[in-house]
Amino acid sequence: MFKPEARRALKYLGNTRGAIFVTQIKEFIKSKNWEEIGYNVAAFLFLLFIGMLIRLLLAYYFRENYYRYPLEIIWNRNVIFYPNDINFAGYGDFQSYYFSWTQAWFEQDWYPFNDWQETVTHRDDPLYMYSYPPLLLYFLLIIWRPGMTNLWIAIPMIVTDAACAGMVFLILKEIIKGSKSNLFAFVGGIIMAFSPINIVYVGIYWLNTGPVTLFTLVALYFVIKKKWFQAFFWLAIATMTKQNALFLTYPIFMIMVGEKVQQMKLKKAIFESISVGLVFVITCFFAAIPWIFITPIQVGAHMLYPGQMLMLNTTILEPTIRKAISFSWSLLQLGVDGFFLDIIAFLLNSMLLMIIAATAITIPMFWRSYKGKLDEIEFFEWISIYTIITHIFMPRGVYKFYSAYYMPILLIALIGTLLYYSEKIISSIFLMFIVICVFMGLSIWHLTIDRYFTPVLLALVCLIIGFLTGLRGSFKYLERKDHLKIPF
């Protein structure tokens, strides 16, 4: 039993702590700009709603008019790959794989990470072909139950893809400075909501890039806010949804290291960087539970399978209708041949081209981060090029629908780059109109071009962004050197 004095002391201490806690909550609430937060939430939800609406309407329209089999339930129909002979090059992954996996999970006690040797011998059976991290499976399973239409499997992918418009809005608000920030960030979100490539491949064909793209954008949002623990947490979530996001760990980690080395002593910078890296590893580990304990080797084999084994030769394989298009095959279709093509094919097959290109972009980003010169716009300029390059230089090549992953990053880079040149509203509107024309033009070109030329077209996009990046860098240099104003 406590003495009366002790009880009074404990009561006083408890009251004091309670008062401090309440005061801290009040100060936290007062410190927030709730008007701004309310606007952001309202804008995000509006963009989400618009994105979902346009995707659902077109999904229904295409299933009503361009179906493969006339099933009675329209939502259970599959869209033909080339509607009206347009080169969409759609894919039947939803029906062949996603639906099969979801149905088998509920009705056949299906285990996704089965023995890899059995996978090799059962290539025609979709139940042996799950080659993604666990979180994608959860998205497929989260709503659908036996007896429901196929739409409910697709809804999580449609929602996450539509939500990318909201994330584009939030990111642009961070990188566009001045009074025009809200307006043009919102316009950027609208453009993303109507992105043709995302509407076609995620909204109509119900392919799987929605979740990984959303989580990648969340990670990039925290990168530009310099909140590294949050950035790597969400990058891990993105990676455990689909492997595309894994490529981004290299440049983002190096940028973080460059910034920390500039701001603090080397030992502390290394310690903090390793700590942040562990956040990524630990998050991936927990996301892989329980599978990582049941069949750890098979989980790794299914997740890390590259799609095409590495080769130390100059072979250029002709892709079948189900295969991705390699950069070397795309060059061959353009008439490139001889020694130059052999070099490209060897570097591509061995993955050296992807590694060299990724490093050639990452090291300058690290150096500029270390020097404190890497601004938010430049980050998106280079990260958009990096994201595309690492995909088109993969030995297996790219599918057309992969581009739904790049589009929001590319859009942010275009808007940030061009709006940099203007402080006046009229000229900013004109530049935003140019962004819309370029973005929509590239998207429509991408959708209608023969799939064989997709890698080369994406390489051209990288050259355009690289040119704009260099041009903006020249203006920045002139501003620093001569204190010049942008001329309009």
C-alpha cells in the first residue's frame, strides 16, 4: 500500500502527464492547415471518382461491343486484343491467370508458390504460373467470392490506378511553386485520370499495374519530402505487389546516401542509410509471411524469375504473341543490323546494358544530391528516364501494358519541366496545353503503333525528356550566373 503522500504524488504526476498530452494534441491540431488538408482530400477523392468512372464506363462499353465470347453477363466477357484493328495488343492475363488464381484459391485449396520444377513442366497450366509477390494476390482476392462477376476481381486494380491521379496531384503540389500550384496540380491530376494508356490496359483489359504504380507514387511523394523511412516502407510495399518497383531502390538509396553524407558525418550517414535500408528489407519480409516460412526457396524462385534466362550471346529471339518485345528485336524491325546490333543484343541478353544504363543515371543523381543541387523537378526528370530505361533494357523486353507504370512519373516530369519556364498564369496555361498535347499524343501513338516498335518509341520518349532536362539545366545555370529572369 502506498502512503498518502505517495498516492498524491502519483496522482499529481498522472494529471501532469495527462495535461501535457492534451496540450500536445491541441498544439498539433492548431499547427495544421486544415483548410489546405480539406482541399487536398476533396481534390484527391474527386480525381479518384473521375478516374474510376471513366474506366468503368469504358470497360462496360468495350465488353458490350468488342467481346471475344458473347457471355450473357457482360462483366464476365473478355475484350478482344485488337478492337477495330487498333494495335492495342491487349492481353488475356486477367481471364487466363488472375481469374484462374482467384477461383482456385477459393475452390481448390490452391498454393501459389509451388515447386519451380513443376512450374517448368506445367507451363500451360496457369495454376503453376504465379510469378508475383504475395500482395498482388491479396488484391485479387480482397473482394471477389464465388458467384460474383469478374468485375469484383478487377475493382482493386481499377481503384488503385484511378487513385494515381490523386497522387499526381499531391506530388505536383509539392514541386510546383507559387500561387499556381493548386490549379496546375489539379489539372495534372485530371490529365492522369484520363491517361489513355492507363484507361486501356488497366481500366479496360484489367491488367495488374494499378497497385504497384500507386504505391510507387506514394514512395516518390515521401522521397521529395525527404522522409526516407516512409519512402522505403512504401517502396517495399510496391515491390511486394509487383517487382517493377525493385528497380527504384538503387537510385533512391543512392540519392538518400548523397544527401545524408552532405548533411552529417560519414559514420552517422552510413548508419542512418543502413537503418532505412533495413526498413525496406524488414517490410518485404513481413509482407512475405507466411509463405516465406512455408516454402522460402520457392517464394524466391517465383518472385525473382526474370522471364528470360541471361545469355552471353547475340541471339535475338522472335517474340510470339504471348512474349514481350526486346529492344534488340525492335531495332531489327527498324532495319538496324550488323556489328552495332550484335553489340546491343549481347549487352541486352547479358543484362549489362540495363546495369550500365541504370548506373549512368544513378551516379550523377547521387553526386548532385551530395552537392545539394538535385531539385524535385530534376529528380522526376531523371527517375522517369531511369524507370523506362531499366524496363526496355530488360533481357525479356517489355509488353505494351508495362507503360501504364511509367505514365504518371512521365507526366509529373513533363509538367514540372515545362512550368519551370513561366511565372505568369497565361504563359503557364499555354505550357500546360503543350504538356497535354505531348502526353496525349505520345499515349495515342503508343497505343496505335505496332507492338514491335514499343521499346524504340519508349527510348525516343527518354531522349525527349533528356533533352528537356538538359535545356532546363542550362536555364538554371544562366539564372545562377547572370541572375537572369525566365523571359516569359
